[in-house]
Amino acid sequence: MKLIQMEVGALQNFNYVLGCGRTGEAAWIDPAWEVDRVHEAAREAGLRVTRLLVTHTHPDHVQGLDAALRLTGAAVHVHALEADNARRRVSGSDPVVPFQDGERLDVGDLRITALHTPGHTPGATCYFVEDAGPPAAVFTGDTLFIGRCGRTDFPGSDPLAMHRSLRVIGSLPPETLVYPGHNYADHPVSTIAREMRENVHLSAPDLREFLRRRMGEEYVRKRFPQ
């Protein structure tokens, strides 16, 4: 796998372009900021973007969709629960291709699987690349950051769903590389094994402790009355 990881915009977003070394086909994850810069980096690396992959439709992850479409002509892939949100970000004919959990979105020889991981938003999705290396890689958007998980107090968020989603991510092979949606740590990439040990939310031993760490003691008292 050829990989470009680039911090863009005012909110420390990461954009990713992951491409097949044999065919040059590539997927671009969450175009929102500095679209021309990311596209030029892909072009210089000999990559041709054929898919735009959306982890979720908060503005800081999709406001560049229309510009990326004009540059690449690629289809936009997003979970069906957030397809309408994505469509509001683009003009012209409908380029949005909704998917469901577990669908494959390969580029060239790269096998990319969409993992529905709600919690931050209803249609939040991680992209698992089984043959990225070895090792495998997962692109986690705002579901899993290095050291913590995404917020669950926005409209459409669900802390119980987030707990279930983190269990899905935690079940991936321990050596899997974790590429988050924001540059919020002192290192830009981690592993599932490291996050299982050190991530304050992923390492919670049970639902109640996860909710305490993510939502606070008052939330837990209301959720689990004596």
C-alpha cells in the first residue's frame, strides 16, 4: 500500500490517500481542508483517486467533497445512514454511493472493508485494509483517536453504540495500525495492541466504567440508578 497521511485545516484533521502500488488506483478519506494540496500530493505519488471515502459527515470531514469531486471525478462512498448529509455537500449529478456494514470498497489490489462503528455519529465508519502491509491498517475517523475515542454528546451521538463499536475495533488483529481522523496525540499512528493497553476509553473493562470515563459520573448515576 502507498499511503499519504497529511494534517490539514485548523482542527488538526488528517487526510489519507491510500493507493495500490501496482495499479496506482487510490482512495481518499475525508476530503475537507486543503483539497488542492492533498490532490497534488497524490498526483506526485503517482496515485489516481477513484474513490472518496467518508468516515462521517461532520463538516470538518466533508466540506471539501465537492472540490475533491471536481478534481477526481470519483464516487463518494458513505454509510447509508449519512448518505443524504453527503449529498447536501455536492453539486451536479448524484455521485454518492451508500453502503452497509461489511461492504468491500477495494482499490486496485487493496482490500478495503467498511466497518460500521456508530457512536460519534449514526453512520460513522472505519475502513479496514487487510493487506496494507503487513500489518493491516484501520482508518478510524472520529470513532477512535490515539489515547481516547470521539465525543458522544453531539446530536445523533450514542455512547452505548460507541462502546459496542470500540469492541469491534478492539477485536481487530493486535498488530493492526491505527490511523485516526485528527492529530491529537504526540504520535500520528498507533496499533490496536497499544490502544487496548493505553487508550482511556478502549481499555475500560466494562460498559459502566466506559460511560464513567466518557460521559462522567452524573451520567452513570442516571443510567444505573441504585
